[in-house]
Amino acid sequence: MSNREITERDADGNVTKLTCLDAKGGLIYTHVSEWKDGRPVRKTSYGPGGVKTASFEYAYDEQGNNTEGTWFSYKNGVLMKATFVYDENARVIEKTHHGAGTVATNKTFLTYREDGKLACSEYYGVWPDSAPVYTYREYDENGFCVKSTTEDAQHRVLHYDVYTPAENGKVAEYTNFDADGKQVYRIVYYYDEEGNTVKTERYDADNTLYSVKN
């Protein structure tokens, strides 16, 4: 007998409580969510015995864009804080993960094509001291991302990913290549008629199957 999840919702259909029980009915965890104006504002997690373990709080601007998220641990205080800046089209153009303790602050700047699709992300692993890493995206005539290329600050290719679309518009196959164009790994996805992932196969650099997840 496997674990069992119990979901509670409010009158609007929002999940207000998610409880996971083990095979014997013992509590594994509970997530309690608070909502305001149709948006989540706080989620609190409880472990076995009903002990609070962590919480996540959300903040929004006047347009309803999520501008801030803060992770709290009831043992260690603030674990991480994320802030988001939007353009006039409600697209994220800057996101910052503010470090706490031994976690460094990182920042990403995002630019978009005229059709609104993401064109490039500029990532700083340790803001503002580290050099940027750029990731550029290419799309087919249907707007599906078929390739993303990651480059260093001198625009030398670090690695790139190639994507093949499935009939449902999702990713059918994803292959990662190193800077020299050699395959590092490949992942193949299988879907049911509703578009749910039913199987994932992972292949190594030699294209040998080494993992299957159903």
C-alpha cells in the first residue's frame, strides 16, 4: 500500500490543504495554503506530529504580478528570498534570488523577441561579482524552442540543448551536447492522450539506455 494524499479546497477550487499520509495512516507532511484575491499569499508546511517546518510567503504588485517570494525555515529563519521585476507586458525582465547564510545571491536578466518569446537570459551566479553566462533560444516556425545555447562572458559555447516537439506540442526528446558537439545525455518523453507524461527514458553519452521512469 502506497502513500495517500488528501486535498482540501475552498469554494473557488483553490487548494487550501494538502496532507500526505503513509501506508499506516501516519502523517508525512501537511501543506496549508492561504489565498487572497485568487492568489496564494502564504503556504505553511508541517511535518510528523504537526510540527511547523517551513513556510513560503508571496507578494504582488497592483497588476497582480508576483514580485516577491520568501522561504522561511522554523529552525533557521529566512532561507531564501526571490524578487521579480516586470516590463509593461507583464513579462519578467529581472529576477534575483537573495542569498542567506552560505547561499550566494544570484541574478538573471531576461530579454524577449518581438513575438514575446524568451530570446536570452543573462545569469550571474554570484551577483554582482561573477561573470555572466548567456543562454540564447531558437524557435521553429510554430514557436517551439528547438535549441538553446549557453555561452560564457566571452561568448564561447559552453554547451547546447536540442529539443524535438511531440504532436501535443510538448518536448518529445531533449539532447544535451558539450561545447564540441558531443552528446552528453538524451531524454525521451512519452505521453498519454491527455498529454500527461507516462514514461521517461534517459540515455548516456553513448546513447545507451540507463534509466526508465514510469
